[in-house]
Amino acid sequence: MAHVRLFRHYLHVPFLVLGLLDLLTLAAAFYIAVFFRYFGYFPLLQESWTLVLPSAMAFALINLVVMLALAVHQAKLEEGLTGMMLRTILCLIISLPIAYMAAFLIPQHFWYLGGEGVVSSASVFGFLLLGIVRSFFFRIVGANTFKRRVLMLGAGLQAQQMEVELKTPMNRKGFNLVGFIPSNESECQVSEEKLCQFKPNETLQMLVDRLRVDEIVLAVDDRRHGGLPMEELLECRMKGVRIIEAASFYERETRKVALEMITPGWLVFSEGFSLSAISRFTKRLIDLTASLVLLAVTWPFMLATVIAIKLEDGWRAPILYSQERVGLNGRVFQVHKFRSMGTDAEKGGAVWAQQNDDRITRVGHVIRKLRIDELPQIFNVLKGEMAFVGPRPERPVFVEQLNEAIPFYSERHRVKPGLTGWAQLCFAYADSEEDTREKLRYDLYYIKNQSLLLDILTIVQTVEVVLFKKGAQ
């Protein structure tokens, strides 16, 4: 099984295994550092290993969280093992002061963490061991381990869209596409070499056995006129082959919702779109905690921004820029940002922000790249108008246009807008209707699958967006 669903969010099994290996490897590195610093005699370490365990696990967990924040494991897909290890070095450096802070705050549980040179030595040992373990892991696992063999039932427009959307390596982490089987399409939209050919007197179940298929995806354009061979599909299902609709398969593999494939009925009968009372309370608690922590960390940058804006535009120039935005259930509220454009930026009316927008000031370019301009929205979160994680709030004038142009756009207002969000992690800055359509796919995925786990993952991985300027404009 290539994916598991944990608290509604799909997680890729090899990444879970790799994360567990990293955790154990880092803990082992800490034990090695403690051995050389305090013991030097292995039987003595064997007798005292439980004393070291809390410190070793704390060290490993701190580093693992920072790795999640900097997307170390995902970097393997785009940057290879070298890029992954370079990010690991950065993570180990960032984790050093956090580990020492943990030792200072809870000394009774971190006795060995406070030892001179232990954390630094453990970081060095950790980097070396991680390089070795990961190299063996990727060599043993191989490209196709944990991947399901998938057969698409359908060869029309929907199947063609699935082929185009899922052909990138980022969206093919969990499966290998065996081929397509035509259904009732009047015209085949898939290239002929990708069609699976039946042998004489071969049934669908026999074809599935021959091709070692694990999963059948239903990508039929029209099911009303005999589009699905139900008896043959039932036979495959009884043999243990999974049957899944194209929209659900697309959601699982891409972590977004296929707007062109879904209907109101799909939204009605799909799992998700709800939070329990306890989850809502916990989400609000996370919002308040994360906002206060962010405020405590960033207030010097906010003060520096105020001074920089005044120096560039004069002491009478406004610091903040307030706009009406659409929030929960369509209610309009005032959102606050540090002013990054000239005071007359919208004298001609509201327009989309563009790349290399000449309305942006010199200070504005810097604070936009670093996301500092968004920091005053912390107070919107504290007031309860926004959440820490959610879809980005849009202006009423654009919402009216987008509601008419994009199906299901109004559904993004079923939750509070957020300071950061799933779409901000997965897609660059939206400066057009088409970009907004793409971001809506991610927003609907978040709304459908929202959970505390997804919120925490989003908050942690937002660090990567800020540090590496992904999606900033």
C-alpha cells in the first residue's frame, strides 16, 4: 500500500518509513555521542541506556520536526540525494539552539543534552549516519517499491485529463500506470500505445491478473449508458482489487480536488467537510498559541518594517494598509497588512497584483519576499476573524467575479480564512483567474480533509515557504 490516510490526510508510505528511519538514526547518533563523551565502555552504556533515552528521543524529534519544516524528505524528488543532504545540514544547524533550549527549560529530563559538546557531536554523527542509512534505503527500496499498479477504465476526455495531470513525477509517487481500457467513448482520447489489449476470450478479471493490477480507476465520461461493466468489476473487487473513482484517485495522488470531475453529489457523499466540537476548540487553541509565538518571535522585524516604511515614504506615510476581505460564511472583515505599495496604488480601482509590479515600493519588495507584510494579520487571528491555517481571504470585488467564473468557489468560505494555508504551500502566488482556479483545488482539499494533523503540517512546512521564498510575490 503506497498511501495511508491519517486524520483524513494522505501520507506516502515510503516517506513515513524514511521518517521513522531518520528518527531511529538520530537517536542512535545521540547515543554514540554520549558514549564517547561520558562512558567509553560499552557495558556501562548498556546498563544506563534508559537514562539516555529521553534525551536521545528529544534530540531526534527536534531534528525531525525541523526536517519536516524544511521539506527535507520531499527534496529527494526535486533535488536528489545531494539536495536532500544539504537541507539536512541546515536542519541540524537550526536544531542545535532548539535542543539546548529544551535542555535548559526541562533539565531533569535532558541531563545528557546539557553535556558539553554532546549535541554538536550527535549532529555530526547524525549527518554521517543519515547519509549512509538513506543511501541504503533508496538503493533497497528502488523506484517502484510501495507503488500500486493502476489500470484506468476509460479512454475519453476524463481519462486524458487524468493522464495529463498525473504524469509529473511529483504526482506519480504512489503508483505505476499500467494502461487504459476503452469504455463507451465515441472517440478515444488516449494514445493507442497506452491502451491495454484483451486476448481472445479474456475477461477483465483475467486481464487484471495478467497485468498484476492492484487498483482500477473509474475514468468513464458517461456512466448512464452502460459505461461500467459492473459484474466484471464486482469479480475484480472480490479478488481483492481496489476500485476507486477518478475524482477520489486524483485527490489522493495530487492532494487537491479535481474541479472538472466533481459534482455537488460527489461533495455531498464524500467523507470530510466537518470538524468535531473538540477539534474546533483545539484548532482555536492552536491558532492562539501559534499567533502569540509568532508575535513574540517577529516583533523586532515588525518594528524594523515600521521604521523602514517611514524612512522611505516619510513620517506621515501610513504604515498599515487595510482592505475588506471575505471571511467565514461570506462575512466581510478588515484585514491589515504592512503597506508594500505606494499610497496611490489603486487610484484606478482594484486590480490583481502582478509579477514585477511597479506599484511595489523598495521596502515592499523585501517584506513581500520575506512575508513580513502579512504579519499584522496575526491580530486578525487573535480577534477570531481568521484562523492560522485556512484559505487566503480574497477581496469582495474579486469574490463576485470568481463566484461566477469558477465552480464551487464559494465553498472556500465554509471555513475561516488563514494566515497560511495548504494552497500557499503547494502553489505559487495567484495573479490571475486561472491561478485562482488552481489554488481552489488545494483549498477544497484542505476544507474537505481539514484536521489538526493537516494544520500542524501546514504550519511546520510554512517555514520552508518563508526561508526559500516559495510562492512569494
